[in-house]
Amino acid sequence: MSRAFVFPGQGAQTIGMGRALAETWPEARAVFDEVDDALGEKLSALIWEGTADDLTLTANAQPALMATSMAAMRALAAEGITVDSAAFVAGHSLGEYSALAATGAFSIADAARLLRRRGLAMQAAVPVGQGAMAAILGLDFAAVQALAADASEGQVCQAANDNDPAQVVISGDAAAVGRAVDRAKAAGAKRALMLPVSAPFHCALMEPAAREMAEALADVTINVPVVPVISNVTALPVSDPDTIRDLLVRQITGVVRWRESVAVMETAGVSEFWEIGAGKALSGMIRRIAREADIAAVGTPDDVRARL
């Protein structure tokens, strides 16, 4: 049975995530210490004892989710299940950084610093209130892509996340996204709803953040990952460090091709997907793509023990 480890993106964060892992395995606790040291602050205290509003801030949520995923990976490794037991790894948006850290392409410290900078850059790229995102349920990707283009009317409105056969997220200028939501309902979408996000991720409005991440990534050592990583941008395996660097820059403004990524892994023989870290959002998406697959969430000590 071929396995893939997959790593969640923003929205999965909850106060207290990863704490039980850190209290159970010293190896998991060490991850949070490494992230705290890299950022020069006690992010772990915010994750475990802070407010949901502070944790939800993009600059905090991104390194916090990576830390929680890596703590779960370290707990699995302590029990003898290492990353090289997987055929592939993949992550949703910021989760791609978690996937790269898990495979040794990045150090945890570098991943934390990159995600802090990424979060700040993405938040700063568009003034609050100017951009928006919305989820369109019940229309396929091509239909939503056409609908978004039609609603743009000279503004930015693009498909941002191709999550599964029935869920596509759009992103762009708030007025254009609002028009697209109205048109999606008229076109027969089961639901079309604005999302509570602080910026319009994965669209052309993020170009300033892409430029900043190109600068940040230029200074970071990227190693060949020990397991191929499925890129959000291409939905194909990538191992070359220079290609990884380029794709991470393109990812900021590009579509997260999650539906295709899962399909590519399933076609390559993956029949078991483990969602590593906080939440179960990816598990739900994967069930709608790879219907015969075995799916497990691994974010607590009980989850880890269930995999042994």
C-alpha cells in the first residue's frame, strides 16, 4: 500500500494544537522550541494559550501550522514511522512549506522564518477590505474559472484554489468577487459564500508578496527532498532545489491545484493519505477526489498511536 503525507494550509489553526504532542514526545516539543528560537518569540505560548484572533493573523498562523505538522512528523518518527515511508508528500498552500521541511528540503528554522515573512508579505500586499475570497460549491473548476473571468470587469477575479470536484475558491478585488458570487448562484452553484480571510490569496493582487518571497527564498538553502514533493503550481512531483525555489514564488499568485495533485498521487499508486497536523480539511477534500483511498488525520497522540 503506497502512502502519501499531506499537510494542511491556513484555516486549520486552533488554540491548543500540537500541545498534547509536545507533552507526550520530547521530539515534538523540540520543534516548537526550534520555531520559537527562529522567530525570537514564544509562538508556542500563542498557539497554546493565546487568542484565536491573534493565532488567525496570517503571520502567526502560517509558522504555527507548520510547527504543529512538524511536531506530528517528529512524533511519528519517534515511533518508527519516518517521512521516507511515503511515496510522495504534498501540502496545501503554506502546507507546501511543511511538506518541504518534513522531507529535509528546508530546516524547520528556515521554514518558520520564511512563513513569517510570507504571512507578513501576503497581508501587506493588499489593503484590508480591498480584496476578498469566496468558496463556490457545486460547479467544476472550468465553470468557476470562466465565471470569475466574466465577473472581473477590469478588476482581478481569479480561481485561486481548485480544492476538489465540487469546491473552488476564487480571489481578487472585493467588488469583483462579490459579482462572481452572485453569478455563481445564478449559474446553479449549490452554495457561494464569502470567506472570512484577511487578504485575497493566490491571485494577481499578491504580486508584491511574490517579489518579496523571491528575495527571501534567494538567501535560503534548499536541499533535495528525500521524498518527491507535489507542487501546488504544477500538480507534479518536484525534487530539484532551483525548481522548488521558483515554484514557491509562483505559488503566491498561482492556483493551488489540490484536486489535480491528489489525482496525480492516486494515479501513481497512492492508496493511503495521512493528513499531518491540525484539522481534517484536506481529508474531506481527498475523500471527494480519491474515493477508494484510506484517509487518516494525524494531529494528536491518539492519532499517532492509531497509525502504529
